[in-house]
Amino acid sequence: MKKGTILSVALLMMVLLSAMAQSEVRFTGDLTGKSMRQAITVLEDKTGFKFYYQDVWLDSLEARGSYTDASIQQVLPELFQGTALGYHLMKNRVILTYNSVIVEDLPMLKAFQEKKKTQEVAKGLVFAREYQGQSSDESDLENYVFEIGNRNDLAPNGKATIAGYVRNSENQEPITGALVYIESPFTATSTDESGFYSLTIPSGRHTIQIQFVGMKTTQRKVVLFANGTLHIDMDVDVIALNEVTVESDRDKNIKAVQMGVSKINVEEVKTVPIVLGENDILKIASTKAGVQTVGEGAAGFNVRGGKADQNLILINDAPVYNASHFFGFFSVFNSDAIQNMELYKSGIPARFGGRLSSVFDIQAKAPSKEQFSGSGGVSPITSRLTLEIPLVKEQTSLLVGGRTTYSNWVLSNVNSAQFRDNRVSFYDLITQLDHQINDKNELTFSAYMSNDKFRLSSDTLFSFSNFSFRNTNGSLKWKHRFNDQFDAQFSAVHARYQYDLTYDESAPNSFTQDFGIVESSLKAHFDYYREETQKFSFGAVSKLYTINPGQKLPLGEESLVLNTKVDEESGLETSVYLSEKYEINERLSVYGGVRYTVFQAFGPETVNYYEEGLPKNSDTQTGSEEFAAGQVIKTYHGPEWRASARFGLGDDSSVKLSASRTRQYVHSMSNSASLSPTDTWRLSSYHLRPQTADQVSAGYYRNLRGSTVELSVETYYKWLQDLVDFKTGSTFLLNQNIERETLQGPGKSYGVELSLKKSGRLNGWFNYAYARTFIRLDGEFAEERVNGGQYFPTAYDKPHTVNLVANYKLTRRLSFSLNGSYNTGRPVTFPVAAFDFKGAQNIHFSDRNAFRIPDYFRLDLGINLEGNHKIEKLSHSFWSLSIYNLTGRDNPFSVFFDVRDGEVVGSQLIVFGNPIPTLSYNFKF
């Protein structure tokens, strides 16, 4: 008998010999009570088989079993059951193994021989089930060795994909943006909004590292044979540190191919000074480079020279047409119910379409399936509460969030009669139901609603006294994973925005008026991960628009107001898209995509025709045509492309380029600089052409001081076509023939953005942007020409913008925040002369947007005091004190003019002219 034979002998035999059928040798005998050595000696003597093993493997092992005319294949499994011994039969030889397995896949062994890479592939695969000295206890997650995939599917020297979900171990909430990687060869990915990751790496043994800010870094040891699943739970890191580095997004700014994108986490919102006690994720967006507002209390945003209606704002894939409460003082989103937001300013992914300038992609929290929890707050103006409710543990959960104001109660207790009779109120509600059918299927239903109402007793800005507007939308999403490399998402979305206004101060002039836009869509989106360095995305989306431009009705029997109704509009926008992201090597990665869109305007509608070559007005109208319901009036179509590339200059810097074309088929009709509650939306039609934009961008990105400081410089240029503007003196409200009031012309935008972001005990960001935006309206006739047909600044052109957000954590519980903002005043049109003509006084105005209001500057201060950090307590809370407009600067929102005693007198509208202190209480349980 040969003893002490090492495992390399067995491996050599496997490579040189193919398996053959074993001799039909039978064995009869009782091995119970014998030592393992004695039992093997008996088998060798009676069967003629030779056993190969190391003596130390058999110490203290006893045999068992009684056999009658049994084959060797029947004896060995029972003999070694419950021991660490394995075996492999080769002719009349039995090769024993200890804590190891010999793979018997003969085609695989043949492939090993052909490729002459036996030892490379065998390393960690052929023999190693568990690593020497490491845990065999599955509860020891960081040291236990997980086998991924079927051994029989092993491809020699190939790659395989590990996929799964990363979740919070306490409540099973998905962790978005967690970094999942191996060090050799370095391969990394990050989890998506559902916590899903997919990592394609070489077959073999690996240690997978998982990192995310606020969670304990963890690892999983794996032996990878083929595609398989590995779900990972992370524990909350409750240790308070002096300095925290965001590991999950470390170096993402220089390694990701995407440029012009800002990810805003809800945690960032909590560190910024607030106004009237409301944390606001959209207000934080306005502090990012390239994003501007026209002033305090203004609804909407201007991104890289785009109009406010050129931004697509999504909540759980459903569009929001008015994202402001009370004319822009608050956004309609309760930040407690929001997980994060991604803002795309350039290189917009091909899956998004329908707007020229940007996409605000907002995702609500995924409610916990493990434990009941909640958060909320109380401020001088509003209260909010958000609950996460597990319905079926580990399977179904519900998120419910609400926010309301008690400003009516505040106004009713004001001494001034000027304000006491006014009424202002709003509320918003959000709910999300998540249901995990199984590992491959998940359903999500979400719904959102916001409502604003107010009454102005002595209004000088609007021609109404009561006003209300509502956002309602819902979405149903089905996520299906075909395998670890291919998944899909199917969604149905419905969104509505509508307003109603009334005037009842004078009975003969009393009226009621409405407006509404409805968008319904179906979408199918697919992702295919060919390997970790290559991802394909494709899909299709169809949107149906229905617009009620408005109807005005008399209010009451004494009203003399005539019934006026504008015909409804409808249109269908259908798009297909395809994109690919490919990491060619560690330095070079590219992204390319194309989106083709077809838009059809439908009847019923009356289309007016005008004399060719003359301006569109009642005098040049030559006739009209009636289009029936569903009849196609006009079809527009065209491609949109997306392309970007990244080239690494080293481990800490890179340069990026991007180019894109976007199209927009729905337009807001307004002659003000910002979105107004009474703005109407109209569809592209026979006369109103879609808007298009082409943008090229370039950027340089560098990380400093161990990636705790991120520096970026981006520059861009945009060519815009068919921008919608207005004729002098035009009005869009209840206008049946908007083609007579609108002008369309080319525009251009360009700028440079410098950003600096720091993490650590002192954290925050600083950015400066130089941005210009111009439009040209040059028709053949005077009424179609503005400023002599030359390029002139748009109403939202603000060349210089500076933002500073800084937070300093003095102790574990006490932190201070500072927010500074400066920008150039926006353009306005001034009266420059007065003259008498035939006994009537007339005002002569300057060129459009020839002057500017004073520059804007504001400084805010915030102090956050947290409760103690005990883990076992009913709730965790913190107090927030903020002082908005610390210096009390009078920042004019707009200027307007009036004639008093025969003279033109200018005035300024100032929204917040004094410091506004606010104390709010926030809690979480």
C-alpha cells in the first residue's frame, strides 16, 4: 500500500487519463467498528483497488456499514459520509481528497489539455471548496466561502457574472450607489436605484468588497464557476467619525463617462440653511453649477440657458408640470419621502426625451420590508410626516408621506387687515407600494398629488381673486430579470396638471376659468450587461397628450362675462432608442445612443391658413380647415443622438467630451421670465414647430487630497432652433389663434462652469458659472421682428453666478452651515421716453431686455443640533435654526412702472427684504 501520496499526483492522473468504466468488483463484509485505515486495508485486499491518501487524514476516523455483494461505487459514499474525505475513481485506483473536490467534467478536462492551461484554471477551482483556515459556518458571512454557479458550467479561463441586491440589514431597504468591486483585476460597479448590481469577473476565487457611506464596509469570499446570484446585506455604521469619505462615489466623477450630471442625495438637503423651515431638494439643485432661477419665489429653473419649460421633472418616472407650491416659495416634493435626485445638464441618456435642456430624475424612498419607521418635522409654516410600513415581511411594503401648511391660521391672527383676509394653503401626498414577487420580479406602484389654493383680497398682480392648481400622477412599474445579464422594466404612467381660477369681487365681471394637461404613457426599457465593461440599453415609449387650453364661464346670474372656450388639443409622441456604454480600457470609455421620435398632432381642431409671405394676423387669413377627432393634422419626426467619451489622464484626473441633440414637442405659452400659474401649455401643431437643441460640451475633472476634494471645469455651446417667444403686446390666455401671437427663431447659449466639492468635517461645494443666452427674432415684417432682428439676451440671461454651500461639524451633535449666492440681475425692458401724440400721452420703450435689474446677493446661516446618538431610543431628532437673508439685503424680483401725475415712476418688487429666522423640529423613529 502506498501512503503519503500528494494531491499533485491525482491531478496529473486526471490530466493524462480519461475516466473509464470501473470493474464490476463486488464486496461483501462488515466494516462497522473498524478504524478507517483497517477498513481501507480490507477493501484493498478483497477488491484489488489501490487507495491513495495521506495518513493524517484518517486519524480518529471510524468506518461503518455492512455490505452484501455491493459495488465499490456503492460502498465509498456511505463509508465517507459525514467526513471531510472525498474520492475519485480512476480504473482500479481510489484517489482520496481532504476538504477538496476533483472536477470530473471530462469535456472540460479535454479543453484544459487543448489550451494547455490546466494549472491556471485549476487554481482555486478544481480542488478548493473552502480556503484553508477559513470558516465553514454560513453565518460568518465575511469568511465563509460562497460557491457561485454550477461547477458543470465552468468555462476554462472564462468570465462569469455575479448579480444580486445590496440592502440595509436592518430594514432591507435597497442601497443605491454602493460600490461593489474586486481588487485583482480591479473591476467595479455600483448598485442602481433598486440596490441591484451586476459584476462580470474572471472565474475563480475572489474577495468582493462592498462600500457605502454610512454603512460598514463588508466583504464576501466567493469561488465563481458560472453566472449566479449573491445578495448582500450591509450594517449601519453607528460609529461617529471626525471625518467621513464617501467611498461609494469615490473617483466616480473622473471614471464615469457621463458628464454634466449632478447626483443630489437627500442627506445634502439637511445641511443647507432653509427658508420657512422647509428642506427642499429642488432648491439644492439651484445651487449647482449651470442651474439658475430668475429670483426669489420664482417657479421653475433655467439650466444652461434653457427656458423653464425645457426641463423634464420626473417623480418615479411620472412628469410634474408645476413643481412649486405658492408661486415658487416651496417645491412640491417632501424631502423626507425622497431617496435621491439625478440632474442631467448635458449628455442626457437616450432613455430620456421630450425636453431640450435637462432632466430632474427624482426617486422616492423604497419603503422598508422589515420594520415600521417614520420621519417628520414641524416648522412655523408647515408640518410633514412620512411612514414606512411593512405589510408582508421581506415581500411587501408601503410608503406614505404627507405635508401641509397652516398658513391660513397664521394669516388669520395677523393684526393687519391687508393680510388677514387672504388665504394661502397647500398640501402634497405621496405613496409607494413595493411588492417583491420573487428574485426575478418586482412590482412598484406609486402615486403623487399636490394641491394649492389661495385667495387674494386686494390683488394687483393677477386678474383673479381665487386660484387653485393640482398635480396628480401615478405610475405602475414591473421589473423583470431574465438572467444576471439581462433585465427589463415595463411601466405605465399617468400625469395631470390643472388649474382653476375665479373672480368674484364684482358681480357683473365674475367668472370662472380652467386649464388642464394630461399625459399618459407606456414604456418598455431593457438593459443587457454583455460584460462588466459593456452595457446595452434599448426600449420604446409612447406618450399621449391631451390639453384643455381653457374655458371661461360667467359666475353667477348677474355676470356679463361671455362664454369662451378654446378647442382641445391632442398628440401622440412615439420614440425608440438604443444606447451602449463601453469601457475600452482603464483609461478610455465611450457612450453612444440614438433616439428616434415621431410626433403626430390630432384633431379635432380648426386650422387657419394665411397668405404666404405675410405675417399671421386676421387681415392675412385666407381660410381654415376642420380636422375631425383622431385625424392627423401634422407629423414631425427626427433623430436625437447622444455621444460622450472619457479619457483618463491618470488615477486622479480625466477629460470628457459629449454631444447631443434633443427635441421638444410641448411648449409653455408665457411672456414672463419664469413659469406662472396661469401659463398654458400647447402642443406642436400645424403652425407651431417643435424646438430642437444641439449641445457640445467638454470638461476636465481632477480629485485632490485623497479624493476628498473634487475639481471640475466644464464648458458648453448650444445651438437652438425654433425657440418660442412672443410678439409685443401679446396674450396667450384663452387665445384661440396662438400662431398670431407667437414668434419662433434661433438661439444660442454658451458658458463655463467651475465646481469645487469637498467632503470631510468641513464639507460643501463652491461653483462659479459664466453663462450667456441669446435669441433672434428676425421676420420680414415689423411685427415679426424684435430688436432689429439682432440677437438679444433672453429674459433669463444672467452672465455671472456664484454659489457657496459649506457645512462644518463642530461636534458629533452640533454643526453650522453657510449658504451664499450671487448672480447678475436679469434683463428687463424699460420705458425710456414719454411723448404726446394727438393729445394722448404715449410711452416709448427701450429695445427688449436692454437693461437689467440690480444684481442679486444673499447669505444664509444654519445651525443644526442633534439629539444624543443612543441606538436604543424611541426616536432620533434634531433642531434646525436658520436665518435666511442674514444681511437683510433688498433683492428685487422685478421692476415695474406706473404713471403718476403725468410722470413715469418705477418701483421694485422685493420678496424677502429682511432676515427671516426659522426654528424647526425634525424627528425620525
